[in-house]
Amino acid sequence: MCAFSPQAYPHPWFTRSNIGGYFGGELKRAGYDGIVVTGAADTPVRILIHDDEVRILPADDLWGLDTMDTLQA
């Protein structure tokens, strides 16, 4: 994952991170080399990618959960 770090505000420092797991392989298996997300949502959202279908869905049900509960959901 690569992004401009919000912790560095007001400096536009580009940073990277590794979320591990199966995300990279699953994204490639769905036919994508990467994702570019720009802007910001007014409410919590999640991105659902299933083969050639990409949807932005509400994430209110995930908001406030810890990492393990979010993964399970």
C-alpha cells in the first residue's frame, strides 16, 4: 500500500506499507495490478472487488471494530 501519509500533514510525504495476508494475490487473481483511490468519502465506506465488479459500499457496520473483528465480518 502506498499513500501520502496523513501523519506528515502539512508535508506531502509519500510512504508505503505492507498489509500482508492474501490481499495482493487475490487482487491480482481478480485481474488488477493495483488500485488508485483519490478523494475522501463523507461516510465510512469499503471497496468490494469481485472479478470484474468493483463497488463502493457503506462500512457503517465495520466502523469501530478492531482488526480481527473486521476481518471476520
